[in-house]
Amino acid sequence: FLDIGCGTGCASIYLAEAGYAVTAIDNSPAMIGRLLERCEVLGDLGISCQVADGQSLSSEFSNAFDYAMSAFSIIFFPDPLAGIKEMHRCLRPGGEAVVSGWGDRGDSPAFRIVPEAVRSVAPELVALSSKDKPFIRSAEEVANLMSKAGFFDVEIKEGIKRTLTIASPEEYYERFALSSPPTRNMMEWMEENMGEAVVSRFKDAVMRLAVERGGGRTDGPVEIISPAYFVYGVKPMKV
């Protein structure tokens, strides 16, 4: 099982515990580091963790996996089609893929937290940070890209609403700020041009809003209802 853009490894750990051999990749050393820490605590799950660009994976991955997934990651890639093509290349003929994404941001309090945190500490960045984000906004867009990449039997499942449960406000910050390439890039710019203190205030604002919207507990889980979609596809037996 190939997990592209694994983040802190929630899906990879779930799959490994279910008995799959998992290769987890992310372009963020911090995310892979966090996954390795979690694996250390949980014991030897056999997950192969690698820092890699999901838009340009190792040639050794060609035709190497029965299943591939991208859980809320390829939708943020600068070139999502490149990421989906890589997913296709890495699958064996007949292999299956799934790409998940968040639904309409207007319906998801989880996605309003980061922009509001930016607005509270650096309002001049709001317009800049909202420009040209490579964010896929619909399941139909993902399905179209999967078809372009060569998948067939492309199927959409949407209208799914789940209670997103994150262990703590700190974990929320890691998943929705640090693991989002556009937000991470903005934070790097913020640190270089506005100083570490502004980045620290931004982190505090994200965590505070997560607590306010997610149950009010500073020492417990954050729970926010969020819409999501899943798009499935199969690599043809002959390509």
C-alpha cells in the first residue's frame, strides 16, 4: 500500500495495523519525523517511511503496489495531475487507487480556522495567502484528473460528513497548518519577513480557534464536523 502525502501517518498506521505492507511518503521531513515517532511508540508496524516529492517518486516504485492512496494531500499539490500520474505509475496493472479531499470550505469549520488565524496576526497577508492556491475544490475535478492520468472505473463518493477528531490542539496545528504546503510556505515567508514572534502568534491563534470550535478543551481532543469526498480508480490491466 502506497500512502502519498502521509502527513503524520494516521492512514498509514491504520493500514499497517490492518495487516498491509505500507510505504508512506511525504515531502515534509517534519511529518515523516512525527510518523517515525508514532511508530516507535506503537511498536514495529513495518511501515517504510520516506521523505519524497509525491509529484516525482522513485523509479523503483514503478508497478510496485497493489493499492495507493492520497488522504487529503494531492488536492494541495502544486501539480495535482503529476501526483495522480505518479500514483498510476506506481500501481501494478489492476491496482486500485483512492484520493480523498475535503468538501466545500464554506461548510467546514476546520478550514476556516487557518485563514482566520492569519487574519488575526497578519491581516495584510490574507489577500496574498488566498491567491492562486493549488487546492482542488471538488470531487469532479479529482475524477477528471484521475481519468486523464489513465485510471478507469472512476467512481465518486461524496456528501460524506464525519466528525474529525484530533488528539489535541497541537495535533490540529500539525495537520492543518504544518502539513498543508500552501500554509507552510506562507509561514516560511512570515518568519523571514515578519519574524518568529508572528509565526508563534499564528500557531497560538490556530490552537485557540481549534479549541473554541472543537469542544472547548485545551487538554483533550478537538472534534469538528467536516464534509469529505472519495474518488476511486483502477489502473488498466494493459497500459
